[in-house]
Amino acid sequence: MSEPWEEEGPGTIKKFLYVNRKAPYGTIYALESLEVVLIAAAFEQDVSMAFLDDGVYQIKKGQDTKGIGMKNFSPTYRALEGYDVEKLYVEAESLAERGLTEDDLLVPVEVMSRAALAELMDQQDVILSF
Amino acid sequence: MSMLHTVNKSPFERNTLNSCLGHALPGSAILLIEDGVFGAVEGTAQADTLRAALADRAVYVLGPDLLARGMTAEHVIEGIAVVDYNGFVELTTQYDKVQSWL
Amino acid sequence: MKYGILVNEGPYQHQASDTAYQFAKAAMEQGHEIFRVFFYHDGVNNGTRFAVPPQDDRKIPDLWSEMAEQHGTDLVICIAAAQRRGLLDEGEAKRQGKDGNNIAPGFRISGLGQLIEAGIQCDRMMVFGD
């Protein structure tokens, strides 16, 4: 048993996965779930973000929101790296179904197959969906 | 490590169920709740999809949500177990974690 | 088992809050602990003091307030989501120069960190949404 003053480290570290399946702007889920990830960064957990189904649209380049009067929050995804949130996974099938490629995305991501993403999901401790 | 997946949307409204099934590993369980219960009903255009899933995954449906929508256990695809809220809680203890598909 | 619950939708509009409530109730009846119920997105609207639903139907905000009163359940409303949607406690109302506050008994306003803490502390994190 170590003395209290000898114990160091951040305490419990869990694998958190944020599942993003919805397009931006039509609903608030993309924006507000991103806000969770940014706040969560302070807790030094093992954080991953998965973009699948319409969630892949959240990180598509070239979002011009002036005409709809909403704030373009897509640049915020580029700030994630600065918060040590670097594990961004995009589902290959979801991209292909939507006629998109990795080049259409505004941040560096790891593209993985549905099967690989299923395995990744299974390895997580806490999965948050919005 | 095995997962309990919940699906709360009708397969006729959204791709939620299909997306879940595409990611639920063998040995995992799927619980249909709220409008998701329609996926459990026999004789629909979606019934074969869930029936196929039964081969390697356990499927459950939340009884109170079925009854609310005018269906009973008799309408449910064979092999899908009907549970109540107590059963829902028990399932969350039997599986290591829960993923909610919305 | 220790549960964290995330409620993403408001009362009546979606079944999420009802399902979350029924789940929490069943879990407690089985002797489990509800560590925290965190209300995000439109879920913050479950914490309004001013709901006057029809007499012959359940009063969702009251159900949650009663759960807090009877079991000490920690009901947390996300401050960022609450500010967007106009849910204010007395302190927030003063700070923001608003002429009223509307939080129901048993709810408290706090930050997204409370959600992450629940994810870290709990055995299971349940998400109810749309």
C-alpha cells in the first residue's frame, strides 16, 4: 500500500467514445456533442470520436452557413487536436454511400471499415450518443 | 466484453436499426424500445432483417412499449424475448456496457 | 450497479424522458444506485418549474422532482444547454439580468463536467434521446 502522497496519476481512465451519426445544422446534436468533447478533454480520459451515417457530414469541408443565418462551427473540429482529442474515426461505408472521400473532410481522420468500427465500439467503456 | 445495444426508432422511420445491426458483434444483444419495437413485429418488410440477426445475437423487445402501440407478444418475431423495465435493467447488468442507437 | 443517465430530450416531445424515468425507477427498485441524471440538449426543459400539463396525464418535471426528493437523486441540468433554451436558476437569472427564474425543485444547474464525471464514476452510462 503506497502512502497518499506517493500516489500520482490522473486516477481512473476510461475509454470514451462519442458517436456522431447526424448531419450538422438540421439539428443541434452535432454542435452540442462537440461542446461535450471539448469540455471532456479536461478530464484526461481516452477519448475517441466516431463519425458514421450522416455524422460524416459534420466534418465535410466548405460549409458556408451565411445563407441560413447559423454559425459555421466546423472550424472547431480543427481545434480538437489542441485538446489532445486526436482519435477521429470515420466509417468508410458511410463516406462511400454519400459519395464522399477522405479528401472531402476538413480534419485528419482515420477511415475505417464498418467491421473495424464495430470492433472499436466493443472496446469502449463509455459510449455517448447524441 | 459484450454489449447491449438499444434501438429506439422504427426501422421504417430511420436507418437506426440497420446501423445498429451493422455494428453489433456476434454475442451482443439488441433491445428494441420506444418506437423501435416495430422492428420486432412479424410480417413486416423488416422482419427478415431482425430474424437473420437472431442467428448470432440476442434480441429483446420492451413489452410496455409494444403494448402501448397496440401489439402483444403474439405479434413478435419468434426468438425475440419480451422484457419489461425490470428486464431492461437486468440486461444492463448482464452485458458489460450499453450503446444507445438513436 | 451504479448508473449514470443522460437525457437528451425535453418532456412530452420525445419519449426519452419517460423511458429514462421508468428505467431509473426500476433500477432503484432492484437496489441499484442512480449516481446522476444529466439533462442535455432539450433535456434541460425537464427541469422547468412552470409546466402545467393536462390534469389527466403525468407531470414529467414533477416526477423527476419527486424522485430527487424521495431518493436524493442528483438531477443536473447542463448550464450551456440551459442558457440557450432559457432555463435559469436564481443565480443565473441575476447574473444574466433576467426578470425571473424557472428551475424546478430537485434540479441543479452545472457544467458538462458532471456528465463526464458520471461516465467515469458509473458502471453503466445510459443514454435516452431522439
